[in-house]
Amino acid sequence: MIHKIMKINSLTLKKIRRFKSIKRGYYSSVVFLLLFFFSMFAELFVNNRALMVHYEGEYYFPTYGQILPGKTFGLDYDYETNYRQLALRFAVDGSGNWVIMPFVPFNAYENDLREDRYPPFAPSIKDRHYLGTDAIGRDVAARLVYGFRIAIFFSLALLVVNYTIGVSIGSAMGYWGGKFDLFFQRIIEIWSNVPFLYVIIIISSIIVPNFFMLILIMACFGWIGITWTMRTVTYKERAREYVMAARALGASNTRIIFKHIIPNTIAIIVTFAPFSVSAGIVALTSLDYLGFGLPPPTPSWGELLQQGWANLDAWWISAAVIAAMTITLIIVTFIGEAVREAFDPKLHTTYE
């Protein structure tokens, strides 16, 4: 029974094999998935909370647990334990207690300030700021990692919203045509002429946009591109024999669109997806750079890039962001090229 449920048809297997044969795209997808899962569990690698604490024969796991006050470990304060200082104290007193810290023992919001110097601080293995700090003493590596997670989730959420709206409206325009098509064409033409950046500036001057509000604002403009594509493809598909056969069998228009036409245009949808993800990352970074994106102190590549521009002597800030963006966009572009090649409609047919 499980074998039947998990069975993949031969056409899909052919596309998967074709994708795997394009080594550049295949290995890029592996790296992207690793980066995605790394960012999902970033607290295990980049965090100011200890992974494990051994104290007086007891074991504590603060990373995903509750806040542990200093008095839990024999310190003289009630607020959350500073685990870096606790690790140094245990190492000095030789009591047999110990602390295991993440590779980067700082979170994305923490200021690591010094008495004799002002930030930003250059990269230092000794201080465990492997990519240095920003202008207010926050660890650049931590800001990059958590900024990557926010950017990925933002771009994926935006992709889902844009494609849900664009694919539905575009397929309906192409299928029904006539006055329905003309009506939505006029709406799209008018809406596409609204200056997107000005709308963001106006809204940001009134309220501070949060994560979901920014997705909603960008989705209001982001669905147009895929809508035109789906409209054109659906016009072509609705004239094929399998659509006429479905009509003859009494299938409803909704069933024809969502059960027949859209599955036969899935190659178009899939090939555009990676490029839409990269566009979402660039859009969020650009808005954050201009100051109209996510509110501070949210970890953001755009905010880091703006700090790098304002502090040119602190070259490590700009270098880290540019390197991270370049690597991410190259990986996503390679995946997109491989997906486009693997799902090339000239090589496959999916009529039913």
C-alpha cells in the first residue's frame, strides 16, 4: 500500500534523472538544502545560550529550554545566565563543572562592547567574532545567519502568495478569455503602473511594516509577472484535445483548470520558482538597505550592507554581506537553470 502511495510516474522520474545529470544545479540544490536546514536550527550553531551545562551533577540544555537565572548555577543575579562568563568561571575554579557553547557564542541582537574601544571590531578568532562586529557591537556572523533565515522564509512565503494569486487569475484569464480577460488586463495594466517604491515609502512613513505586512505589500505587486505567463500558456492549452475531451465528459470549468490545465503547465511554474526566490531575497535586502524594510533590530542583510557603506573602514561588514549574497544568488540561479532544463516542455508531455 505504501509502495503504491509513494510510486512516482515514469515522466517525473525522467525529469528527476535529468535534473541530477546537471551536476552544477544538482549540487547547488544540495548546498541550498543544507544551508536551509542549518538556518532552521541556527540556535545550535550561533547563539549566546549554552548547548549543555553540567553543574553539580545535573545537566541543563538551555538552547531550546526555559530561561535559567544566574542563581541556578551559583551566581548572584536573577536574570538570564551569561553562559560565556559561566564557562570561564568553571574553567578557572576547576570544580569539574563545564559548559558547551555553540561555535559562534553570540546571538544576533547582543552588543559585545569593550571599555577601551568603540565598535565595529575587526574579525578575531580569540574573541570568537569570526566575521567581526557591526557598528554597535553585534556579531556579523550571527546577523548574517539569522538574516539568511528571515530572507529565505520571506522569499518562500512571498513566492507562495504570488503564485497562488497569479496562477489562479492567469489561468482564469486564459481559459475564459473575452470580457473577463479584457477586464483583468485593464486592471493589471493600471496596477502595474503604480510606483511600488513610493507605496512602500508612504506606508513606512505611517506605520512600521512587520514581516507579514511587508509580504502583503509586496504580494500586491508581485503576482503580475506570473499572471501574464499563465494567461498566455492557458490560452494555448485550452485549445488542446484533452481539454475538449474533459468538457465532453462533463467536467466543470474549475476542474478543467485545476486538474488538467495547471498540471500540464507545471513546468512553467516550477522553472520560474527559483528565480522568484532570488528576486524575493534581493527585494527584501534592497528595502532594508533603503530603510523601508523590516524594523530594527531585525537581523537583515540590507541593514548590514547599509552599515558597511556608512563605515567603509570596517571592510569586513560589506565583504561578509556581499560574499553571502553572491554565493546565495549563484546557488539559486544554478538551481533555476537546472530546473528549467529538466522540466523543458519540449522534452516532456503530460496530457491526460
